[in-house]
Amino acid sequence: MKPPYEINTKILKYISSISEKIGEVNANYLNRPSPTLRKKNKIKTIHSSLKIEGNTLTENQVTAILENKRVIGTQKDILEVKNAINVYDQLITYKSTSLKSFLKAHGLLLDNLVENPGKLRKQNVGVFKGTEVAHLAPQADKVHFLMDDLFKYLKETDELELIKSCVFHYEVEFIHPFIDGNGRMGRLWQTIILMEKYPVFEFIPFETLISKTQKDYYKELEKSDNAGNSTFFIEYMLDVIKKSLDELLQFNNKIVTDDDRLEYFISLGKSEFTRKDYMDTFKNISTSTASRDLKKGVENGFFEKVGEKNKTKYKIRT
């Protein structure tokens, strides 16, 4: 059965805007971030997603753990980060339409943190807000059926992935298939659904914006619960996705070093290029800045200069 939601004018506008921005990302080669940017985005994603769940470690501490350095913190917080790193390192191995893959990811994400990680709950649960029950999850004996139905929706419905990813995220929060880790899994799986259609989503840390608007996140979940459908939550998440794409597109407008620019440009995989090609990628730099960058690239052995004046070309060294 298809989960309940409505596609309204607001949602259609978000879809149109997001589609345009994805096209712009691809046109600007930002769908292939540099290794440095990829690492930063992974750190932001892990830090933000765990912060929403109460993890107290800072971005710098998450970075240290990723680099196998010692940090001071609770054993639980450190283990949560290590598990998340393990899962996010394997993103491309998960299949979005597979319940088995979903359970495997939960098993790694909550390994040694809860009893029976990777197993659907067998007891009834409720989500509390203070001393009051904010959400009473479906009975335990219905969880497997509901999750099978949800994955059938992912697999067989011809709905847009942008919509399906939001619906899935909400339904995981609503069904609450696990004793713990439901929010983390909802956010993780939305990323996996999106990146299978649009690979750039592997590097877009939209969890950062969710973390910054955490009250709104829970408010929209509650509004959707009260409405009996996920429409409000879809609107919220599409807005988050749109703003996350905006941040990525602002990359060219940020003040970055010549090393950042050179590293990023080399990661694009062009074998031969001109100064104009370089400036087309970094539209906000001057001709003299581009020339200085390229001179440094030659001096550092990143590429070699061929020809003179207006016939000058650069070849990447392999």
C-alpha cells in the first residue's frame, strides 16, 4: 500500500528548483568534489546526524577519530562515530530497495550499542516528549509487514526519488522499526535513495541543516503525524535539500586557497586544458590569479605547460 501524502504546488516548486540546481551542479563539475571536500562533507554528515541524537563530540573530534587519533569522550559517543564512519565508508554497497541491506546497515551503525542490532523490534515502543507520549509507534507484530510494504513502495512505485526519499525517511520515523537508531537510519537511507539517482548526494551533508533546524525537524514530523500523512515533512525535507544544494553551488564563490583550487581541478580528470578552461571552473578569479595558480601547478609537477601565449595548454601529469 502506498504511504499517504499529497503532491501540492509547494512541493512541485521545490522539485523544479532542486532539479535545476542538480543540473547546475553537474554543469559546474561539482558532482565530483575534491578528496578534501569529500572528507569535510563526510565529517559534517556524521557529526550532524549524531548530534541530533545527543552525541556530544565536536567536528574536530570526529575528524580526529576518522584520522585514527585519540580523543577524550564517552565510550558510547566515540563508538557511535566509529560505527558511522564504517557505514558511510560503504555507502555505495547498499541497495536502497533492499530490506536486507537496510538491516545490515543498522547492524553496523548500532554495533555494540544496542541489543540485537540489525533486527526489527519485537516489543511495543513510544516516543516521549518529557513525560508525555509524543508518538505511539505501530505494534511490534506489524513492523515486519509495514517495512516490507515500505520497501515495496520504493521498488515498485514510479514516484520521483526526491519524493520517495522523503516519504521513506518519514515512514521510518513513524514505524520506528528499531528500538534505537531510527532517526539515523531514516537520514542515512534518504541519502542512499537519492545518491542512486543523483550521485552528488553522496557528498551533500543535508544533515547539517537538519541539525541547525532540529526543532523544525521534529515539529514537521509531529505535524505529519497529526495530519495522518507525510506531506508537511516532505515540504520540510525538500527545503533542506534545496538549501544544501545552494551551499554546494556557493563553492565557487567561497574564498579558497590556490592549493584548494588546484586539488579540485585535478580531481575533475581533465587530461588537457587551457587557462580559459581553468577560469570557467572558478568563475570568480581574475586572469592573473589563474596564471599564478597554473604557474604553481607546473612548479609543483601537477601538470606541464605546452606552447606559448594564446596557444598555451596544460597537460595533467599521470
